[in-house]
Amino acid sequence: MDAARGGDRSAAVPAALSRAHREEWAAVVAATARLTGDLDLAEECTQEAFTRAVEVWPVRGIPDRPGAWLTTVAANRARDVLRREAALRRRLPLLVAEPPAEDETAWHADDRLRLIFTCCHPALAREAQVALTLRLVCGVSTGDIAAAFLVGEPTMAARITRAKRKIAAARIPFRIPDAHELPSRVSVVCDVLHLVFTVGHAPPSGETVVRADVVDEAIALTRMVHDLLPADRSVTGLLALMLLTDARRETRDELLPAQDRTRWDRTLIDEGLALLAQAADGPVDQYALAAAIAAVHAQAPTWADTDWTRIVDLYGLLARIWPSPVVALNRAVALGMRDGAAAGLAAVDAVAAEPALQRYPYLPAARASFLSQLGRWNEAADAYADAAELAGTLAERQRMQERTAEARAHAGCG
């Protein structure tokens, strides 16, 4: 334990716990799952280990290796439960098909990979895969996951429980797939990691515009998959997309046109561009195309210098291989940037009836922007108000409310 005393120790504990949750949650769950063969029990024991840390660290100090401390506490708790329920343990289907490590409380570098391949097993529905990854790998609360899927928390809790039971009943192994299985499994992992990153980059709820813990975990996991499969262009393109997008994290409190590009992370941009070059060396998929769009933004010295013709073309290609209402909306916005506000508004209105966009706050926000440029301030104010009502995070809601007030002021002056 560290040597901090009294108030200094108590003040340091919340930050240490937050950091441990961000950096160690998945490792503790994975190590405990390897010991118990039961994801439910592993998650329960991990939660209890963090609860114990809240009680113990302010008194005894923060351990030198918080992750090892948490893993030990979770493992000890798991052994207690298993000893008390020995008969039940004999009936449990095993998750872990490999022998235990010499040190049962240790975790291997690929434990998180084992955990994510288990969560992303094709026997599970896609929503269950994403929900399990967010809960077990990223430590996102069930309430936040429910908000991301626009369902109630009890519904999401039941969905996660069913998924964990299915893993046990189907005897899904807690391991990285064999070489011959990887090609068919990695595309699902990429899709799930992309959705996890999206939840962190554009959170559906909360006070901040970015969930840094979720974004960091998504990138870390994608790096691990890339290390496992360095020649896979989908994984490479996905990592490029994440890095080029996350490079703008520090300026996400502003809309893209107003962002201070000197605050963008040039190291991430350079790495993302290098990865994109590898991903584009042959047939490209949706991740390489999306990364290419992010690269156009990253390489433009100013908003005015953005190559909108290139972006419109890239969105056109993306819509062919990855059709979605959101891609169509993004292409409509880019078209407006290239051809003017009237053309953009017409293009946005052409996709506005899509059911999937009815609760999407960026649709009314895009309309409001074009309406403002056209001087139709009353309509713009109404559209900004709609965007504020649909906004998931407090920061986004406040930003749209400010735009609403500005548009109303312009309308009054007119």
C-alpha cells in the first residue's frame, strides 16, 4: 500500500478507483472468469472487489498494484462462493477449456481478447454481443447501455442475463479462436468494437460529449486484435478510423467547423493515416472508406479548405457497400457543404422520412444549420429546439439550446 495518510489518502482514492475501473475492469473480470468458468459470478465478484476497495483503500492506502489487488479480492470472493456452492459448481458448464495458470489471480495479456471473443460469439444476437462487450469488457453501467439501445434498464438487464446464460448453456469456450476460425469471427468483433467506440465517441446519455473510458477501451481492444491479425485490412481500417476520429477528442465541445485544429492530436492522425494506407492497399471495406472520410477532415488545415467533393464521392461509395440512413444523411450534409445550403436542405429533407432517423438528433441539427444559412430563422430555431429535445448528453442539449436562442434572436431582429 502507498504511504499516503489521512486527508491526502482519502482525496487520492476516488481518482485511483476511477483509473482502476477504466484500466483494470476487463482484466479482473477476465481473470475471475478464467478461474470460475462463470461470467455471472465473475462480474459479481469483480463488482464486490471494487466495493471492497471503496471501503479499504481510504483506510489502508492505495495498493501499489491496484489491478492485482482487485483480482486477488475478486478471486478470493469467487472461491468462497464456489466452496459454499460446491454441488452447483459441479453442474456448471465450464467456460474455460484450458488449464488454470499457476497463479490463479494473475491475468494474461490476451485475457481481454478471450473475453471479447466470448462476448462476440456468433451464437449470440448482435445486440447481445454489443451489450455484453459494453458491460463485461468496458464496465459500462446497465443503465447507460439501456440508453444506448433506447430501452428500459430492466429490459437491458434481462437481455444481458439471458446472453450470459446462453454462453454457459451453449458451452461457449473462453478462448481466442483457432487460426482457421479467426477469419469468420473477426468481422463480428470489428462490428462490435466499432459500435462500442461509437457509444463512447457519441454517448447516448450523460453530461459529456465523449465517454473517454469507453473510447479508450475500444481503441485498446482494437489494437490487440490488430496485433493478433496485423494483415487483416478490416481490423487495420477500423483502427485507422478510430484514431483519426479520436484525434479530435479535445475539441469535441465545439462543432467541427468551429474546432481549433491546432488542438487535434497529430500523433494519432499520423498513425491513422499510415494505417489507412495499409487498409486501402487492395479492396476496401466500410471501415477503410469511413477512415478515408475522417482523413480528409484531418488533413484539411481549415474548415474552408475541406475537400467536400472528395467527401461526397467517398460517402457515395460507402452507401453502396454499407447502406444506412445515417450514411445517407451524412452524404446529404456533405453535398450541402459542396453545393450550397439550398441543395443541402433538399438532400436532408429527402432522407428525413427514414424511420431510423426519427429519434436521431443530428437530422434536425443539420436542417437547422442549412435553414440558418438560408436566413429562415424561425424554422431554424424550431429545428434546433427539436435537436435539443432529442440530444442524449447534457453538453449536446445545451449546445442546441444555445443555437435555438441565437436563431430566435435573429428571427426577432428580422
